[in-house]
Amino acid sequence: MAERNMDLGRTSPSPAKLPPSSTTPPVQSVNNRVKRPNALLLSGYKDNDDDDRRDHRADQRDALLLSPLSDETLLCADPDGAADNVEHPVQANGQPVVIQVAKHNTRKSHLTSPSIYRKAKRRALYKNGECNIVLANVSKLRRRYLQDLFTTLVDARWRWTLCVFVMSFLLSWLAFGIIWYLIAFTHGDLSPENIDNPLWSPCVINMKTFMASFLFSVETQHTTGFGYRMVTEECHEAIVFFCFQSIAGLMIQAFMVGIVFTKMSRPKQRSQTIMFSKNAVICRRDGQLCFMFRIGDMREKSHLIGTKIQTRLIRSRVTPEGETLSPHVTSLKMNIDDHDECVFLMWPTIAVHVIDQDSPLYGLSAADLLNEKFEVIVILEGTTESTGQTTQARTSYLASEVLWGHRFRPLVKYCKTKMMYEVDYSQFHDVCNVDTPLCSAKDLETYLMINEPKIK
């Protein structure tokens, strides 16, 4: 005991200020990457034998939370990369505790922010439905994209599509204008002795300069002229090229107009009026733990028909042979109220996945949710009632976006003055706390089988 008091006196800057104590807890060693306190260690029905150990862990967490260490102290970089132990006196429950904090080399730029302890969110699908996937080392990728030019231009951004739209007409006018100028030049229409000769019969009347040939190209391609400049029967090659440009102009115009129309009427735009809740929740419904999220359609007239909801769980898995499957996709069975995954979105509804023995979330508890890495992808697919086109809306939920022990607030009510159902979308994302066991569905089922009386 005397040796511990002597060590405490050497490490403490002002021993007189510390409160008197008969015992000193042992030295606690932690790393500078302190995880957030795990407040969900209880399973809801643990035995009382673990109370002492839980109190001991609570004292350790209180000591960490009451530590006066600043971010600069934790982020102190070691140029040699070696770890040096620095002792700091703190107080926990009236007892002096010496915490040794290891300093490590943290010269990375993302570690200088206050959110050093926050783990990076890795997701395969963004909240707006776009895939977070980049293709690498694909051979002849540009050639493959050019082979499917129509789809490439439809998927491109509007600025590139409009640029291609404008340049296709400008370049075609210029190219055909150059050819018309060459036809007139080879026929001799531009020679000084024939350019103003009234007895000379040119291929194209009143086409004496390159600018005139460019204007004639525009007039031929879009049939907007022929009042001042016109083709004569003198040159057979001019007549053939005139027919060719007329056909080519119609093809270019049909191709570009089709791209713009397809881009404006894509079913993807219909998904912008489909809403998903920001968070998913896990709580009990009808005695079972359920994974739930809310969906809604903001359009009042043009509804989606034949709508289905598909849910996929992305989580790494190790096979009995030792093979790591990452990513590994598992299907989650969804229900809407008391029927299957088909839904008619008259009003916002809640999609429910019952966590039973067939669910991949069967062994997931509230404590596991803090450190679990998974992603739930939601795909809603239906047919637009007004256009008949199939549309698809997507979103995803990470483990950090799943709220344990919460329930969605009701937002549909009947308005007697208007004599119709009223939906308050301001409460679309609102949730409330409910009493929910912190254990997994597997442990909850075992507990209920053992402790609840059997109904005969």
C-alpha cells in the first residue's frame, strides 16, 4: 500500500488536492483510440452474479468519461512511430485513478478532426439510391461504351448530352458544307470566268462562297430554304449527295431527339417522389423482434401499381472451410401489415421483417449492433400508373442508422371536416422510444420458453 501511494505521489502534480483514500485502484491502461462506452451490455434478463463486474466496468467507463485529456493530448504525434506512456491523474467515484494513455503516430489528415473516434461509414448504396461502386482495370472500357452509344448518352450528365446534341448538328452542317464547296469547286462553278457568267450552268445556283455552301448545307439538312439557292440537274453527284444529306439529317435529328426524350422521361425520375425513412428501427411487434422501416409516395394521383419491396443484407461471412465471403448478400423476407411484400402506396406504410430463426439477424443483440458492420439495401419496384413504365427506388441502412428500441410515430389520421384521410409528412421520420429487450431474438425466445408458463 505504501508503494502504491509513493507511485501516486510521483505521478500526481498536486498530491495535496487529491481526496484521502484508504485504497487506490490499480493503474488502468487504455489506448488513444477509446471506443465509446458500451451502455448496452445487459441482455435484459442476466443473473445477479454479474453485478459486481458491471459496476467495475462502469467505474472504468466513468474514469474515461471524466478524464481531462484534450484532443491535442490524444493526437500528439510521435515522429518515430513509437508509443510512449503518459500518466494523467483523474478522479472516479471519489477515488484517484492513474490512467496511462499511449501516444501513437497519428499524422494522417483525417485524424485531426474531433470525430477521431467515429468509424468511417462504408456503404455499397447511397441513401439516394446510387451505387458506391467504381470499376477498375476493365479492358477496352471506352470501346465498349461507344458500342452502346445510345445508353451511354442517356446515362451521361445533361451537360454532356446537350454538348453532344449541339456538336452533332454543327459538325454535320460544317462537314456537308465542305463537301458542297468541293463539288462546286471541281465542277468549275467557283472559277473567275464562270462565277459571274450568265451562260454557265452551276451545280447549285447562287453558291459562290464557302459561307454560301454552309448555309445551303443547313437548308438542305432541315429543308428550310431553296428559295435563293437550289440544286440543278447539271451535276449528278450533287443530286446524289443532296439525297444522302437529307436522309442523314433525319437520322441525326431522330437520334438526338430520342436521346433527349428518353433522358427526360426516364422512370428514374419517378423515384424522386418515393420517400424512405432516414432510420430503420428494431422493436417488438406481436411479441417478436422486428426490423422495420417506413416508405411513402408523395404523389396523390399517379400511384405505383404492382409495387414490391425487396430487402438484401450485405455482411461478411466466413464459411466452415475458412473462406471469407465479403461482400455476402442475404435476402430478408418482408411483410406489409398482414400480407406479403406487395404493397399499394395509398399512404405511408411500414415494411416489417420478423427476426425469427430464418432471419440472418436472429443472433443480433443491441450490444452487437454497436460494433456490427452490415448494410440493409431496400429496393422498391413498381409500375407508374400514368405512363406504364417500370420504376425503381432504392436506399440503404447501415448498422449505425438502425435504432434499437424505437417505433415510428403514426402520421395517418381521418379528418372529419375534410372527410378524408390526412397524412402529416412532417412526422414521416419521427420515432419514439419503446420498452424493448436488449438481447437478441434468439436469447429472447430461449428466455420466454424457460420462464413463461406454458399455456395448455
